[in-house]
Amino acid sequence: MSQANKALFIIFGGTGDLAKRKLYPSIYRLYKKGYIEENFAVIGTARREWSDEHYQEVVQDSIKGIAESEEHAEQFSRHFHYQSHNVKDTEHYDTLKNLADSLDDQFDIGGNRIFYLSMSPTFFGTITKHLRSQKLVTDSGFNRVIIEKPFGTDYESSKALNDEILEAFESDQLYRIDHYLGKEMVQNILTFRFANPMIESIWNNQFISNIQITLSEELGVEERAEYYDKSGALRDMIQNHVMQIVSLLTMDAPASLNTDEVRKQKMKVMSALKVLSPEEAEQSFVRGQYTRSADGKVAGYREEEKVADDSKTETYVAGKLDIENDRWSGVPVYVRTGKKLTKKEAQINIVFKKPDNPLYQAENTAANVVTMYLGPREGITLELNEKKIGPGMNIEKMQLDHLRTEGTIQESPEAYEKLILDCLSGDRTHFAHWEEVAASWKYVDAIRTAWNQSSSEPAFYPAGTIGPKEADELLNKDGNEWIWNPDK
Ligand code: BG6
């Protein structure tokens, strides 16, 4: 008998950009690889009136370039059905239930359902409540809810949202997506640390000077200005992706790799994060906003459509986090992220302390640095010192590179593909737990409060650069500097 997964996906936000760019291609890849075979169906819902035919064309279009053949794409798209849906209208859920039940029969799915919430979080509670009351939740199979970000806009709203969803579903049915947790290299953090005793034994404040995390983007806000202007980089990137990376980099070894053990350790380190007072937040965090590029070709943030002329929304954040525990006290974790920067790059630099011995003076040696490239480049490099060829005992820096080739990167599964497969298999390890979400909201809320109280403007930086100079000063005042600087 086939081991392939059976499921009916009901996607709220089925006409959206995420569905087209990520979800349909990911489901297709799972289909192509045999993780799902013919026992699956997808119902896309949204306000718009679309026919099944049109929806299937959209799906086929979204997998152009990765489809085995036109016939295969067509065969795949026949599993897709569309229902125009008003999330507040109870009757619409009854129609949805009928369609779901009939597709379940048609494709012999056995009652397994994945409800994918990819729309404004203000509707999440209404949707989950109706799914339960109108009996879209089955008795025969599994019922899981994937929740897209943003999960609230601050701690209070995310708590209210969580409580509302928990009225209809159990916590172990919830899969809060943070797509960074599906990235190969983010998942590699734990392996690199804990499968290598050589690395793990020096992963602490005795050897490490500071940690740097950069999530730099070349693109701007594109079509999402309306959402982004209310959100800003702190909520859009720091609260979720950056905080998740910080916890994976700094947690203690879990007793096993199972979901609960990993979460327990992540939570432990997150609760050791020092929540900042408004004064400390002003000192330790910089918010920036891009202006028109130096050559005048790229518009500034305030010139974007749907952005107010005097918007103070940050398109860039840099900050310093302190972890108050034995392993990390005294090791600043510098983070930065921004839009319209020089280059797309996500990387982590672990900067080690310089040698403290009479043989080699610190000033003549370079700090050892482990760099993890999270994307689009993927891999790990290590910077060490070696003897310079020739007379004397001079030192120079050398680099050991392990960067994955284009081909290998393309073959590795996409983050969404991995996470959807995890959800199909009931594995919640690479999803955010409520307690982690709550802790990171509390952390960023303190910074947001400080900024809301302040009348100062964001630090401006021209589009196409690495960000405002204030972000450099943040490190310079500690005697450090950013390791990655594509502008140099
Ligand atoms: C999303 C943010 O969560 O992550 C976007 O909402 C951002 O603003 C994106 O562009 C970055 O993801 P990636 O995988 O392209 O680095």
C-alpha cells in the first residue's frame, strides 16, 4: 500500500500572493516527489469570484518552470477547487463543508484536513470558530491548522488571537509558520552545533566575543506597503525570523531532537533575554528608513504608493541583544535586517575572541569567525590564522569554505515544501510554539514602546546601501564591527 500522505487542504487566502508564489509550487513538489499522490485535494477560498477552471489555470501558471510536463501540471491542478467565501458568513462554511466532504469522498482522503490560514489575522478567530461550529473538522482523520504570520501585532493581540483559536482547536493541532525554520541552513544550526563536539565545546562566552545576524534584502516593500507601513521591520522580521535564529544559536543542547525537548531549550534561552527599558532600547536599537538612492533611480520609502509622506515606519532595524545566563553573559548578539539594501543575504557570523597568549599578539591576528550562510548563498565558512609563506613568522588570515553549489541549493527542498510535509506528518518541531511567540512579542514590544514615545525620525539611509551609519556605531562603541559589509 502506498505510504503517500492523504489530505484535503483548505486555503483561506487562496488567491493571494503567498499561495501562488509558495504554497502551490510547494504542494506540487510534494506531488512530484510522491509525498502526496492522488489522494489529495485543495480548496482555495477568498472573496473573489473565481471559477474552478480559472483557479486551476492560476495553479498551473504558478508551477510553470517546475512542472514535469503540461499534462502533469494539468493532472495536478484537477485536484484544485475554488470557493468564493466570506469568512463572516456562516452559510458559506456550510457550502464549504459540502464541497470538502464530496472531495474527501472523490479522492478517498479519509478525513485528514489541513486548514491553511493565509490572510489578515483579524479573521483567524472567526474562521477557526466557524470551522468547528459548522463541522468542517472531521472525526475520522487528523485536523491541523497552519497559521501564517503576522501572528498579532503585539503581545496583547497575539494572546487574544491565540486564546480565540484555542477555543476551537487543541494546541497540538496548531502549526504557526515561520518559514525561516524551514530553511535548510537554519535547520543546520543545531546539527552544526551539536553534532560537532569541536564546535559545541567552544560555543560559549569563554571563547565567543560576539554574534552577528544579518537578514539583508535588496527588494523593497513591493505590493505590500499597506501591510508593511503598519508593521515595519521590527514586527516583520525581528519578532519572528531573527528571534527564532537567535534561540537556535544560543539554546542549550536538548535531551533529544523531539519537538518538546527542542522547544523547552529554546524557551529557556528566550526567557534569559534581557527585556529592555525605553532608555536601553534607545541605546541598543536603531531604526532606519530608506531614502531615494544616490543615483536618483530608486524611490525612497516615503515616496512609495500607500505610504504616508511623513511615515516613520522602519524599513531597517539593527540592535544588540543581551542574554543573561552563564553561557552567554557578556556576549552581545547584534542583529540587523532591512529592505532596499545592497544585496540579498542572510548570514550569521560567530566572532571568536582573539588569542590571549604571548606567542601571537591579538593585534596581529584576525578573530576566528564562523559564518553560516542561510540564503541565497548556503554553506559555512571558517576564518582562521595561518603562517604567511616566506621568511619570518608572519600571520595572515585564511578561509575554509564550504559553500553549496547552485545545483545543490536548487535540489534542496524549499522551506514551505518542508514545512507542509512536516505538517502532513504531524511534526511540529520546526513551527513556532505559542510561548516562543509570546516571549518574542514581549521583547519587541518594549522596543516599539520606546520608539512610540520618541519624537525622533528614523535614521535615513539611501536605497542600495548597507544601512544607516548609526548601525555601525552600535558595534563600534563596543569596539566591534560588522563582519559582513558588501559596500566595502
Ligand atoms: C517575510 C517578510 O516573512 O520574510 C518579508 O514578511 C520578507 O517582508 C521575507 O521579505 C524574507 O524572506 P526570505 O526567505 O526571502 O529571506
